[in-house]
Amino acid sequence: MSIEDRKKDHLLFSIKDDVESDVSPMFQDVYFVHDAVPEINLDEIELTTVFLEHKFSAPLIVAGMTGGHSLAKKINAAIAEAVEELRLGMGVGSQRAVLLNPNLEETFSIVREKAPTAYIIGNIGASQVVMDLTLKDLERIVEMVEADALAIHLNPLQEAVQLEGEPFYKGFLSKAREIIENCEVPVIAKETGAGISKEAAEKIARTGFSAIDVGGLGGTSFSKVEYYRAMSNGNKELAEISKTFSNWGIPTALSILEVRTATNLPLIATGGIRSGIDIAKALRLGADLVAIGRPVIQAAFSEGSTGVKKYLRKLIRELKITLFLIGARNLTELRRKPIVFSSRMLNWISQRRLKIPL
């Protein structure tokens, strides 16, 4: 199967099939304390924030998920138009596709064309860093989208269950250090749905990464995506294996705490965040930005840029209302507001000896 066909599979299965994890991201185990007399007006609330020296109108970006075929070009263009207008940011899917087939470059470069001032995150996989990524390839990946940052995605689970998987991680950290030293933009370590533990975060921080995207369990399960791909290709054995691991990982809310226990690196929370309340909880637990993937791609697929803007504006409105209901004028005040954990969450925190964000 060509790289273009594989990318098309990933996108269509993600849009149309049940690929959400059966395990929640556990934001329902975090509670804000309602303030019936907030002493502020809703229209006073300010959501601007700075991440890696870039100013965002709200602490929200679109997670990198696609690229590499004609449909991805249309979706990336729609998302780029939306984040440019809303002064947000976005990532792209793995750019390895272009290294294998240069004709696919426009499916990625369209992003910078449509979003000349938005924050754009390039993307390459850890396995490619280990196996064959050259410094020339690195330069091309960054220049292709005029990236403000580069994400190296960590997807050992997906590589292990994918039809064309390349589960090669031996020596990754030393190779990543070389990439970081030679990359002209900040490099982000990004999980893709199984979360990052405090032990992994410590290794990432020591290697020199500029930021971490936890990519926790609770949203799109790429193991489920690979289940559907294996079934469509008649490989029932691999489909069953993919199904076995479809709920593997660390829920997003817990992964934020895991990472924050290990490091103060800038942190993006991704994985099953589906409302402004979820965004506020992720920020209160220690995230600096929140990224959302599948619902945005679905909106782009069905309604183009208009649908993406409508969805993102809804999230921003919900986030403002959440701050209003806890009496927080801005994100700094949000991070000082009281929260309560369920006993289930406290049990994990206790066993893993995690820091509680007071």
C-alpha cells in the first residue's frame, strides 16, 4: 500500500468510524468549585496566552493529524484558514509522506499559504528519526510549512500494531538530541494517544526537548484505527491484536499530572478534550495549551473552514463561561482556583506519588 493510501485510510477511518477510546480522559474525575458570586462580568475574561514565545488569542490549537493526500490538503486548508482568523495554531500530520513522495508536498505547504501568521507545528515520527532521517530531511520538513516548532511524534503502540509498522525505538533519544541540536525551531515530544508518564517525561526533558504534548488516552485511539485498517485488508489476526490494545495508555488528565511531577517544560494537553470545561480542567492541572484533533477534522470534512471556526468558537465560549463560573478573570487566576479530585483519581496520584497542583 502506498503512503498516500495509508494516509487516506487513517483520515477516513478517523472521521467516519468509532475510533474513540472506550476509556475516558478522566476529566470527569476533576471538579471545579462553583462560585455563585464571581464578582466579574463574562465579557471581562481574557484568554490570551504565550507559548514558546508566540501569543495566542486563546490556549487552544488544532492537533496535527493529517497530510499526504488530496483530501488532507482540503482539510488542512480549511483548518488553516480558521486558525489564522481566530489567531490560534495547528499542527500537521507526519511529513514523512513527502520524503517518500515529493508530489505530496502541497498537502502540507497549503497550511502556511492559508495561515501566514498562525503558529504551525511540523511533524515527523520517532521511528523515522531512528531509522533514516537526515539533517537535510529535517531542514526540508521545517521549511515546507515554515514551521514555528517541530513535533516528533511518539507512537510505539501504533507502530507495533500497524500493517506497515516500524516499531524501532532503540537509540531514539541520542538521535533526537542530534535533531534538537540542529533544528532551527523548538522541538516538541508528542505522544499520539497513550500518554506520557513521569519517567518518560524525565527522559524527554534530559534530552533537550522544548515542550511536551502528552497525547493521552481518552480521545482517538490509533490502535482502533489500525483495527479497522487490518480488517479492511483481511488481516484478522492483526485486527484482534489492535483491538486488544485499543484502550492502552494513561488517561489525559493523569498524564498531565505525571508530566508535571517530572518537569516544568511547556506542556500541551491532547487526548479526548471535547469541551471548554475540559480545556479549563487541563489548564488547571498544569497544561499551557490544549490541542484538539478528531472533532476539528470532522468539522472540516463536513463544513470546511466555516465548520471549524464554528466549533472552535464554541469551545472558546465554553472556556470563558467556565472561568466566569469560578470567578477567574484570566488563565493566571484560573490556575489558582480550587479543584477537587475523585477517589479514583486520588488513588492513582497516591500510588504514583504525583504532585497535586494546589
